[in-house]
Amino acid sequence: MQKNPFFYFSGFRTGILFTFFVCLTACDSNSDSDPTGVKLSPYGQVTSDLIPEPSGIVKSRNFADVFWIHNDKGNNARIFAITGKGELIKPVGVPGYDGIQIKNSDNVDWEDITSDDQGFLYIADLGNKDSDRKDLAIYKVAEPDPLSAVSVKFEAKYPVYYPYQKEFPPAAGNYNCESIFWSDGKLFVLTKHESDGNTRLYRLDSLKTDKPNGLTYIGTYPAGGKVTGADCSLDGTSLALITYGEIRVYKSVPGRNWLEGSLAKLSLSPMKYEGICFAGQDTLVITNEERFIYRVAYSSLKP
């Protein structure tokens, strides 16, 4: 089992104090730190004009040094393959290439992307800043070959809704979502609250395509800010999420929900971070609204 990437404090459960430190390979050792958090230095940048506003990101499970990324709302329904440095990967000899189109889909407000262990990508059309949408959906797409594909049909479209939402919009706008991840054979989402610093964890338990699927509410948890991205490690032991000023990594605990696991966190210089994903056993990749890519390495657990 992979060890937790940070030292952490879990005294409320075990009475044991662990001290943690974080190794930041993406940080310039000579750069000044913001008083409110670590100031990261870019590792790379998405420079293609086809990607003016990257949102979600996930590392490919099938192709080396390939990350899947997509634009935010107001853009065409397409995904892009990039390298870890942000360089666009595209088929050779294809004139007018403009990404891999997801046929018959709509980018109402795509906010995140994840992958399962069977070779499928999942695109979360769950952006809902005003909490008034009734057309929320998750697209399932077979991962294409970035060196040959220019379009792909989605395998399934799962309409989803929040069973406890009765008003559109409600008084508290807490039904926005910019985070999706795959764990233990299920899809999970985390809400981005507009009214407080919490997040709600939901699970998708049904996969109907002809009628809406109610998201299963798991719990409400403090998030330290607005959650804008999440990803589960390939070995299924750690969950990472990003806010505008913090990285959080949770360690899975048998019998507990993800956000009840052991927690490690790192305060960052405030910025509009948009996505986070695991890249191997020791690295987190983070993107921001300005298209910069950051890498954060973490240590293994020690008492």
C-alpha cells in the first residue's frame, strides 16, 4: 500500500502527533513566499490558443506523459491531450486540428474530468454557479488515441440531480460542482460552495441514461475554501483536492468516508487554481486559470 504523501496530525482519532513537511520541486528556491501560503513557480504552461481557459485535468492511464484537459463553459465540446509541460499533442498531418470533438454533446459548463480503470474518461458537465440548472450531466467517453483521433462518440450520458434541492435557485447557492473523481468502482463529486467554506460529497450509484440519476449524499465537510478540482490516486489510497488557496490530501481509512480520512494540507499563495491530478507516485499536477502548470512533490509518511 502506498504511504500517505505527507506527515499529518490525526490526534483526534489516534492520539498520535505526526509532523509533516512538503517537498516542493515546483517551487523556485529563491522565490519569496506569500505570507498566506507557499508561492509556486510554474513547471509549464498550456500555450495553445485552442485552450484559452483550461478547467479540469487528469493523467492518462494508457499513454505515457499524456494529460487530458478541456475548456470551461462557452467553448466547444472537445478535449485535448497535452504533455506534462503543457504542449499540445495532436495527430500529424491533420490540417485545421481543433481538438478531439465529443460528438453530439454540449459544453454547457464542463468543470472537471476523471478516468476509471477500464479505459474510460468522464467529463463533468456540472458547473452550476447560480445553482439553477436542471440539465446537469456526466459524459462517459472511451479514451481516444491522441495521435490519431479528431472526434469520438460518447459511450453514455448520465443526467444527474441533487435529490435535496427543491428550489432553483435555492437561498444558499451550494449546488455548484467543479470536482469529479473515480474511486472503488464509483464516481464521486464534490460541491463548490458559494455561501461558505464547506463541500458536500456525493456518489453516483445509478447509471441510467434515459432518466436523471439522483446523487447519493454522503456528508458535508469543511474544505478550507471553494473546491475547484479533485483526483484519486491510481492505487486508490489518497484523494487530493484543490481550492483557491490550499492543497488537501486525504488518506483512505477503512469504514470511513473519504473526507473523514487522515488529512494533510498545504497553504498556497491565493490564486484561481482550476484543476489537480496525480502524476505517478510522488507528484501532484495543478493548473490555474492563467494556463500555468505546477508540480508539487510529496514525501512518504513518517512518524
